[in-house]
Amino acid sequence: MKNLKWYLILINLVALLIYFNYSVLKKEDLLDSGELILFRLAPVDPRSLMQGDYMTLRYDFSDNIDKSKIQKRGYCVLQVDGNNVAKAIRLQPKSTPLHPREKIIKYNSPNEWTTNIGTESYFFEEGKAEKYENAVYGGIVIDTEGNSLLLGLYDDKRQKID
């Protein structure tokens, strides 16, 4: 019986490592093959005593959505201009239909006040908050399935803030 317990622990550990590595590979693939688009943002409180310095991000597209009519989860359909700046067109429950030149990003709406796209926090080195105060855009890499990953913050000239 004692050996069975250790086998179960070992199997769970191996399964966890496989899942973790798979997740990392998916993120790396998204960074390599995804498309960078910029979302206009409005930063919020840039400090957390427990986590260090970070900026909570709120994207302006969520201000223009009638939250009383949206589902908890779905896809935000985007139109990207020549400067790679995204504009939300509509919300829909499935990834299709899409018109040519439209992109999608997954969203969830945990309550009637917020709409999240999964990239609502940006962590940075302690003491560097003022460098990011002028951030205008969040640079997000998306793929064709609506997965997203925050790449960094960008200034009003669409240059990455390093």
C-alpha cells in the first residue's frame, strides 16, 4: 500500500511537469507565430505591496461595450488599422463568423463591470513605475484562435517602453 502511494505521487508529478512544459511550449509558439497588435489602455493603481510594482491594465474597448448584453465568455472581434492599433467591432459567442481582415481575442466577463482579455497586469522592476506612467498601448500577441499574451507597454509613438 505504501508503494502505491508513492507511485501515485510520482505519476501526478510527471503529469504536472508534462502539462507545465506543454503550456510553456504553447506560449513560446504564440510569441513566435502570433501577430502583435496594440490596444489603447488606461492604467490603474501601479502598486502592490505583496507583489511588488505592477500596473493593472484596463483597455478602452471595454468602456464601449454594453455589458448587460454580453455573455460570460466569448470572442471580441477586432479590426486592426495600419498602425497595428486594434479597435473592437463586436462581441460574439464563437470564433466565427469573421469578415476578411478581422481578428479575434478571447474574453471573459466575471461580473457586470469588467471585461477581461487575460492580460490585465503588467509587472515591472521595483522603482521603475514612472517609466511606465506614459504608456498608451498594451502590446498583445494574438493567434488565429484568439489566444493572447502581453508583450509589453508602448508609448504614444507606438514604441516599446524598455
